[in-house]
Amino acid sequence: MIRATAQTIARRSATFAGELWALAAVVGYTGSNLFGRAGVALGNPVAGPLLRDLPSFLLGLSLLSRAGRYRQLLPGRSAFQGAKLVPFVLSGAISVIGTFAFFFSLSIGGVNIAVPVLQTQLLWGALFGWLLLGERVLPRGVFGIAVTFAGLCVLAVGQSRGTPVSDAWFTALLLALVPAVAWGLSGVIWRRGQMQGVERSAGMTVHYGTSVLVSLSFLIIARQLDVYRALGWESLVSLVMSGICGGVIAAFAMFTAIKLLPAATVFVLNGLTPLLTAVGGAWFLGEYVNPLMWAGIALTSLGVVVFQVTKPVRVGAPVVPADVPADVPAAGAPGAPGAATAAPASDPRPGRRRP
């Protein structure tokens, strides 16, 4: 009796802690979106990707120092992964293309256009997972796709009847599809790399190291390094905070939540990100949002949640960040806000695992 009560209390405590971590991830991704928008409102969007990915790269380096994981990246060591690291180089290069497009979308369309569209990276990730990895998509997931598409249509109609951030808001909507597709594909390539035995921190370091290198190379070739000198300190701090909120705080919170909760629960809570971002955009950035846009944002989030919770999860599948920055995509992805496919978390009850 006492043992059963103790186990129940432990289970509820773990669940509550997991929910708090999941909500912390939502707040982190929301902060990343809002700081990103604030950074490019008066600054050059070209400055965003390097500052967004750099904190995640530094986090990867710090994780490598634990338990000798850096050996997977050292040529000549028995643990060196060699060609198995190529998928992470490729995922990082693809991801940073999406990150550039994301900041331009934020600049001309604001968070209420860019972020809901960005949530569709999970749908694109599932499509690429089906094409490249043979992952199944259940018929019920098609309903989620339909709801998401309907939400984007409602959002577009609502914005057309309102006061947009700029007249180029529809271009911003199309631009936001670039990071959604890029981060979705990047997440699938990331999973492919982890399936080959590359440890998460090693993959994370190579992925974000590639993103940082590509961003820096572009700035040098395009002679845009002076963009940081021209940035006001408010824009510079905002872009740095965008990277810290999404690439460090939200990513750590998401990984921790998935250890304590079923992945489906985490993804449902993560669906609050566009709604909380819209509230923050209205309160802190003065961005316009009308009832029809609220409905579109809510429908888009609902569709993504429905799709994700009905998607079959392979036992042993690696967790990758969404760039919804899934880039630790989550993840997002390896990109920005959100996360991709996750392995079932351990059951907090002693001696048991979730199926």
C-alpha cells in the first residue's frame, strides 16, 4: 500500500515536472520568435542566422566534453564516425538556408505570418520521412494536414482584411514555407545520421557548426560582415537572445520534457507556441491580429497537433530538435521552433517502460 502510494506520487511528480519543462520549451520558442522579430524590425535580416545558430553550436561543444563524446569527431580515434557525419553536414547546410528565409519572412511579415506557417515543418518532415526513410503516415494524419491547410487559408484571408506589417505580407507567407520545408528535410537527414550510430551531441555540433560556417562564409563572400557594426545594440541583443531562447533554453527544455512525458503530450503542448507568439506579438511588438487571424492560427496549430499525435513513432527513433531552431529542431527542429520524431520516453514508474 505504502509502496504503491509512493510510486503514484513519484509518477505524478514526474508528469508534473515534464509538463513544466514542455511549457518552458513553449516559452523558449515563443521568446525566440519575438526576439527574432524585434531584432529584424529595424535591423538587417542577414545578421540573424549566424547569431541564431551560434548558441546551439556552443551548447553542442559543451555537451561533447562530457563522457568523452568528442572522440566521435577526432580522426584517428577508434570512435571516429567519419562518413557517418556527412548527414549532419548536409542537414546543417540545408537548415541554414531555411534560417535565412525565416528572418526575411519575420522582417516583412511579422510573427503572426511567419510562425504559423513554420509549424508545418512537422508535416513536411513526415513527407520526407515517408519518401526517404519509409516512415508511415496514418490516414488520420491526412485530416491533420487538411486542418492545417484550412488554418493557413483562414490566416491569409484574415490578414488580407486587416492591417499587415507590410504590403509584402503574402511574400512573407511564401518565404516562411522555405524554412518549413528546409527544416523538415533537415530533421529527416538528422534522424538518418543518428540511425547510423552518431551520438546526439556529436551530430548537434557538426550540424550547427556547419550552419555557423555557411552563414559566416556567406557574409564574407557577400561582404556583409559590416552588418553587425551597423546594427543598433537593441537589434544585436535581440538576435542573440533569439538564439539563446530557441537554441539553448527551449531545446534543453524540450529534450527534458520528452524524457518525462509521452512524446504526444509534449507535441500537444508545443502546439501552443504560435498562439502564445501571437499574444506576445500583439502585446510587446504591437502587431495587428484580428479574430479571423486568431482562428487561422488556432486551426494551424490544431492541425499540426492532430497530425503529430496520430503519427506512428518507431521504438528507438532518435529525438531531434526542430529549428523551430527543430534547429534543435527542434528542431524545431534542426531549425527554429518545434521538434521532430521522438522516441518513447521511459515510464517514470520503477521497472516499467511505455510501449
